[in-house]
Amino acid sequence: MQVEDGVTRYRSIWLSDIHLGTRGCQAELLLDFLKHNESDHLYLVGDIVDGWRLKKAWFWPQAHNDVVQKILRRARKGAKVFLIPGNHDEAFREFIGLQFGGVTILEDTVHITADGRRFLVIHGDQFDAVVRYAKWLAHVGDTAYVALLGINTVLNLIRRKLGFQYWSISAYLKHRTKKAVEYIGNYETALADEARRRHVDGVICGHIHHAEIRDMGGVLYCNDGDWVESCTALVEHETGELEIINWADVVRKRQELKAAA
């Protein structure tokens, strides 16, 4: 990790579940993250654009366009940028193997860290039983989720005016509902099993909006989270060490230091 002029440089950065095209997308926070963090490799691990939502209602403010432009600029400046489509931007799967604006589209890939470990990089919706076998139910769930995010947006406008930090209702409920915890556990187990099947050291995924790094029976499971609820990214240091960065917390601490100065 190198820091110069307020910009931290990592070997690799993984981002997923940005959901551009939705009101829940925290595009401004992501732009701030991209402003302060660069890398040699940038992986976009699915659900970058929310095609499901855009089909129902068009929503594309300038900040969402700025995110796309900033990513393309990274590619032009020499970063190796890869897009691995998810279920919400599954239309990109028709272009697997092609390159657009310096961004290479892949079904999945294997990333080799600086210390020689091999990680399967995949969105992960292929291992979600609801998405795979009952897609109609996934769409129903998505509608309910969007409604919850709408409530969350209003709540956080009020919290911001009162001087409180960002807080996610959906993340709170997800971590405290037995069925949700069971669902996450099953998903993590399925991805770890896939990593073993492919004889790699670990897996890096997204999809469930729950950032995590943990050992699962000798396989390192890594989920980079999302930019709707948690505003997190997975980064690789020059040593090969992997770390989750919670950018909402970083911004909050920055604001606290500024207020105290």
C-alpha cells in the first residue's frame, strides 16, 4: 500500500453490487472512494448496473454516469479492469471474452495474489438457490428490497440533518433474522465448496451484500460487500494481504476529525 497526495494505491481492488440505476446506490460515496484509492487491478464483481430496475423505471443521475466515466478512465490510465457480470446485469454475459473501453468481460477468473495464492473471482448468483431455481421469487424479493431501500433513503436524509452517520435498515434486519443468517451461511458454504472443487486457495465474490473475510475449512472466503447498504470494498496490499475497507466508516471518521480540528 502506497499513499501519495491523499491517494492510497493498492495492488488490487474488488467492487461489486453497486446497482447503478437505482435510488439506493451510494454513488457519491463510491466516487469519493475511487478518488482516494487506486490499484493495478480493478475487479467489478457483478451487479454493477441494475438492469432489473432500469427495465421497470429509468433512473440515471449524473453521479451514476460519473462512476462509469471514472472506471473507464482507470482503464485508459493503464489499470487492468475486469467486469464479471451478476444476475442484475446478466445482459453483459452475452459479451463474455470481449473488451469494451479497456474493460474485459469475463464469466469468472482466477486472481493470483502477490504472495502466490489463487482466488476464484465470481459474482456468486450461480450458487443462490432462489436466483437459480425460482427467479420469479428473486424478482419479488427485489421489489420488496427496493421498497425497504426507499424507506432507508428517507431515514438517512433525516439522520444526516441531525448529524448522525449512514445506517442501513436492510443490513440490520439481515444480520438479525434467523432465515437470513441461514441463507448467508448456505451461500458461503456453497462458494467455499466451489473453491475446493476448482483447487484454489479461496474465493472472492459478491451478490449477498454482506462483506466478510473468513477461513472456511482451509479455504479463504471473501465477499467484497456492496455499495447500497455497507459501502465496502475488498483490497489487496502489495504483500498479498486482503482487507475489507468500509468507506462509510472512513468518511465518518474523516468528518469527525475535521469537526474536532
